[in-house]
Amino acid sequence: MSVRLYIGNLPQNFESKELEAQLTSVGEGVRFKAVFDRETGACRGFGFANIDDEKVADAVIEQFNGKEFNGNSLRVERSERRDSNGGGGGRRAGQNGGGHAPGSARKAVNKVVHSDAKAEDGPDPRWAGELAKLKDLLGNQKTAV
């Protein structure tokens, strides 16, 4: 089974063949692929290396983690595999905390953007503008008695 490594903090414009050549100097069976932005075509600052041998993967981490490459200090670590939840898609398609693997360092945070509870002092502030308009319309109406 191959080992997948995350390689981060890559420069915006670099030659992936140059980095792959450096990675293959450690051992055989190393394949590297940088992740590019769909719209601009520029490197997003990270990529993945698939390595056939466990020992070579450990050697790549040891040799390249923290090493300077084109002015940036590389970050090399083992990548967590995605769950097979039927299509990948990263954060958009994941059901477990935004696409992260269970047990990862991130924890789910439930943020309250607004509350539906009625304020005791007055009307709901989300509708205050609409209520003011309605009051003006009702105040301007004249009823025939």
C-alpha cells in the first residue's frame, strides 16, 4: 500500500518537476502532484506525493520537512485518507464536520448567527425596518366611520 504525503507551503510559481526530482533522489517510487487553482492556474501552495515504500516515505519526511525550497520552508507530513463517502468533494460533500476525517484535530463548533427567540423589550430587530414602514402605512390610512 502506498503512503500519501502532504507537502505544503509551496511557492506560487515553481516547477513541479524540479521538486519531484528532489523527492525521487531519496528513493524510487515517488510521484508528486501539485494542486492548482482552477481559475488562475497558479499553485494553491500545496500538493501530494504518493510513495510506494514506507521507509522511503519516512526518509522524505525526515529530509524535506522544514527544508527551504525556492524561499519557502516546506511542510511535509503524512496525509489523512478521505472517508469513502461516495464522491469525495472535500469540505462540501463531507458529513463529518466539514469533510475532515473522524478523530481529526478540528472540533465541530455550533455557531449561533441569530436567535429566533423574541426579545422582551420590543420587536425582533431583523424586522424593525419593515415594521416601521407598516406602522407608517397604517397611520396614514383614514377609515370611514
